[in-house]
Amino acid sequence: MDPETQVELQDVAQQQDVVQPTAMPEEHMATMPEALRDNATLADVNPPLPSADMPISPDVVPVDMTTRLLEFMGIGGPVVWILFAMSVVALAIILVKLLQFLLIRPEAHQHHQKVIQLWQSQQVDHALSHLNTKRPVDELMAMSIEGLRNPSTDTSLLREELDRVASLRLNQLRSYLRPLEVIATLSPLLGLLGTVLGMITAFQQMEMAGNQVDPSVLSGGIWQALLTTAVGLAVAIPVVSAHNWLERKVERVSALMNDAVTQLFTHQTVASDDVVKANIANAA
């Protein structure tokens, strides 16, 4: 071959970027069958790395939150399932109570002073028109005005009837608060019970292992046991907060009832005294 032809062949090989296969290491060649040793290269035994353009295998399914939650609850055992059920019940109770307070608005009292002023000025019908008897406080105020406007009404009997209605309405506002309190009390106790049971299981596994104790067995049992305590506290903390908030609203309604009814009785007494004095002055 003359020198010019050799140079042309070298140029063609550089332009086409011809890459010679890499020889396979000898230790890999020794483990392969004889029929494949002659043609084996490094590319044959090293598969290509996955790239962004490669399709995702249908067997690879992303783990969603539901699956992780089920695995999480499976690790915790029956105690976590019980706590989960209690949290659902507590959430339902809280939503029901929020809807109840939102519909009747028992703490609304901006118009009470206006009603008392109208009652004191003997504008009874106008005062009653400002009251919404669907609200507990307004209902008691309307009952008080209706009873006090009648001179033949026995005030002691009227007070007893007002106490009865007030107790009934407050009990309605406190409905389902006791189950909420029970859930808030039992949740951390159940979590502690699950932790104790998990620790017992972990130490039983250590005893069965004998001298070949694996620290991972103990650590895995401990974190699984502490998981129930964490779930119990996670349920109890918001439930306790919601229960105290709802109980405080009921106490506020009770205070508003007492204040409004007392003002109606005292202002009625003052108005009656003024009428008596006026009648005496006219007679004189």
C-alpha cells in the first residue's frame, strides 16, 4: 500500500469516529463460557445507565400517601388502628359542634343592651322584636319579658322555669363534649400501652437471639414501640385544645344568660318603683 492511500484511510477513520471495543478484564473472561470469550467486550457485560429518555418500567409503581399510611398503621399494630378510629370520631364531633355554634350563634349579645333599654322604657313589643328565640340567651330574655309583663306572674315560679330552660339549653350545647373528653384522656394512655407492649416484644426477640444479639433488632423494636406513643399524643393534643375551646364557649353562654336575665329583673324592679312614685305624686 502506497503512503497516499494509507493517509486517506486514516482520515476516513477519524471522520467516522470509529471506536474500537474495549477488551474485557481477564477475571471476567474466566467466568464466561468459551463460546462467548472471543466476542465479549466490556459493553456486553456493563448495561447502559438509565437516562431521562428511557421509559419507566410498568412494574415500578410510585408509593402514594394511602399506601404509606397503611404501612405506617401496620407497623404500629392494633393500637394505632384504635387511635385512628378515635381520631375520626373526634373529628366528626368537632365538625358537628362547629356547625351547631355557627348556625345558632349563641354568643351573639350586641343587641342585648338595646333590648334592656327598650324594656326599661316600657316598650315591650319593640324589645321582643329584637330577640331571636332560636338563640338560648334570647329565648330566656323573651321568657323573662313575657313573664314580667304580666302582673299576676309569680316571680319565684318564673325564676325556676328560667333555670330549667337554661339548664336544658346548656346541656344541648355541651352534647358530645364528654366523648371528646374521653378521647382526649384515653389517647395518650393507649399510646403508652402500645409502647409497653412493643418494648416487651423487642426484649423477647433479644432473649430468643441469645448470644447472637443484633442491635438492629432492639432499635427496630424500640422505634416501633415509640410510634404508638407519638400517635397517641398527636391525637390527644388537638382534641384537648378543641374540647377546652368548646367548653369555654358554653361557659360564656351561661354567663351571658345569667347577666341578661338578672338585668331584666333588676330593671323591671326599678321601672315598677318609678311607676309607683309617679302614681303617688299624681294622687297627691
